[in-house]
Amino acid sequence: MKKKVKVGLALGAGAARGLAHIGVLQVLEEHGIFPDYIAGSSIGAIVGSLYAAGISPKMMEGIAQNLDVARYYDVRVPRIGFMQGKRIEELIKLLTQNKDFNELKIPLTVTAVDLKTCKLIELHEGKVYKAVRASISIPGIFTPVEQDDYVLVDGGLLARVPVNTAKRMGADVVIGVDVGFRGQHRAPLNVLDVIMQSLEVMELEILKNNVEKGDVIVYPDVSDIHPFYFDKVDECVKEGRKATIKAIDRIKQLIDAWEN
């Protein structure tokens, strides 16, 4: 009797580069591959939550192409973050239809890091938009999210590609997508560049010393995309598609090997 493999999708952190996740999802669907579980860090949490809520990759691409992200930057005099994050939280609430995790079409877990305990926190209960807001809280840029006894910031700090989270959810085969920085930085132009580039250096070093191994890791070539340039939708989606097409035979082989 053929066994049904449980496929997990681990969507990684990378700010605007994470628009490549949309292209990855498009190609997977075109080849009849639909995840049973989704784990997301930071931008991966946004894309993963929309997909789990029932928004198609094509619709996501259209939303991204027509979205003026600057409208959702609620800049403030910084105390613990340049942006309060309320506007982006409301946008995520709207796009996920204010759903609880248990109302999603696909089981979803998003990651965040608790500043008090220095531990990775896996969020999978309550309102989806609140958890996603915590997962995207880039330190110094967004204000942290206080929830229960936690002070939560960007999940990408400790789980740039949350492969292990997807495995803990019950996945047999995990497709990880790494859209994080892997190249060389240009000289920073402002304080936000300094913060982002510093965090990317730390994330890359953590990844070298604590590699989360998925069955397949897809690497869209988006290192040249500035993390705040959310207008590069077409380029990111194209690279996501290209990288997934390159990996699709390996993905199918793993799924077939498990089921047979």
C-alpha cells in the first residue's frame, strides 16, 4: 500500500527577498506539490500565513505588485524601534481574514525569538496576524511584541530557514527556502542599512555553525535585492521560480522514494 508522505515547507527570512517565496509556491503547485505543513520565519511567516489562509501564489503576486509598502511604515521617534508596526499588523490581519491558527487551510507555525530567554519561540495558537507581527519584528526597526511573558523579535535571528520547526510539526520531507543574504554587502547608506547588514552578518554566521538540514533547500538568487526594496516583485518571483524548477526533480524523487 502506498504511503502518503507529509510534505513540510520551511520559508526563510530575508525581508523583501522573501518575495521569491511566491515563485517557489507557484512552481510547486504547477507540479502538483502542496505542503501539509508550513513553517515561516519573518517574511516567510507573512507569505506562509497568506498561503495557509487560502490566498493563491498568483493572487499573492498581484497583491505584492500593487501594494505601496511605504504606506504601512508608521515611523516614530525611536525608543525601542523606528516603526511601531501597527499598520503592517492591520494589513496582515486583513489579508489573513483575522483567522486563528486553527481556522487555516494548512497547519502553520511561525517563529520568533524571545529577548528575555534568548530562545526560539514557535507560535501556532491564537490570531495569526499577531504571531506574524512578532515574527517580522526586526530588532531596532520594528518595536518588539510583548506576548504572555515574552518580548518577541524576528524569528530569523535563530531560525533563518525553520526546517526543524517543520519537522517538529510532523513533516516527513521538508522543502526549505533560503532567501537570506549570502553575498557581499555594499557600503551602508543610512542607519537602517547598518542595522540590517549587521543582523545579516550574524544570521549568516549562525547558519554556518548551526545548519538546519532539510531534505531539499531551494536557494533563489536574490542576494542583490536590497532588503527594503519591495518593488522588485517580478525579479524576486522570477528567481524563486528559477531556483525551484532547478530543484524540482530532487523534490519529486524524495517524495516518490518516501511513498514507494
